Amino acid sequence: KGSATDDNGAFELGPLPAGRYEVVASYVGYEPALYSAELKETGLRIIFKLEQKEIIMRELLVLSPETRKQYLEIFNNYVVGVSVAAEHCRIRNIEEVQFASGDNADEFLAYTERTLVIDNPELGYTVYFDLVGFSYNKATTNSYFFGYNRFVDWGKKEQSKKKWSHKRRQA
């Protein structure tokens, strides 16, 4: 579930059934805040105070168009996946992804300052992904990535909901 704030920074999520939830508050230029909440009844109120991101000059790899395309393909394959459903996915703002050198010549890192927006028409949702870290080692093909995500379901019509629900179970 996700939500956007109003002009005063207030937002609502729900209704949600009782249970344990992780709530991530994020905004461009600020560090994301994570809060683990046990929801026993409706009306839980949380106040987030976001810390401004430290402005850091990051290393940027200058890549040929062919190498950048290759790095983006690796990034896409690990973050989105290589399944049948993933073949139909599209990262709307893939141009936001930048690359840096890793700890050795075989490793590269990926980063972005903006939330990645990933559409999955095969399964009927959009994922908003705040990338915290990504690394890939060309020699070992080991990869690591971490971030916070939020899914927005496209299921408005009953027929669409049934189709996507079936495809999600298959995936």
C-alpha cells in the first residue's frame, strides 16, 4: 500500500487489517525513514521526521553507449528479474540509474537519487523502488541490491483483478 502526502505532509494508509507492518517514508533529497508498527486497531498515528541527505559528490563512470546499455541490462535483469512476467516489465525512468566503480576492477555499483518506477503489465501493478545499494561483480556474476518498495495494484475492474490474480499465482 502507498500514499502521498498533502500540502501539510499528512497522509493516510488503509484501511488495513491488524498485523505487523513496515512503513517507509521517503522524499527526494531526504534519507528514507523506516518504522515497524504493530497495528491492533485503526487510527495509529506516526510522525516521521526525515533527515536531509548529505550532499555527496559521487563517482560517476563515463561509459560508452554500448557499455552503458550492457550495465543497464545487467541492472534490469537483477532488479526486475528474467521471468516471463519480467520480460514485459519496464523501468519508466531507467535513465536515472548511474554507475560507479566498485572495490575492484570487476565490480560496478549502481545508484539513483530518484525512486525507480517499474510497470509490470503482465501482473498488473507498478512498483516504486527506492534503491539503497546495488553491486555486481563481472568475474563471479554475484549481485547484491537493497531498497524499499511499494506496490500499486492496477486492478480496478473485476475482470482485470481475476486475470492478474491468476497470473500472480502462476508467477
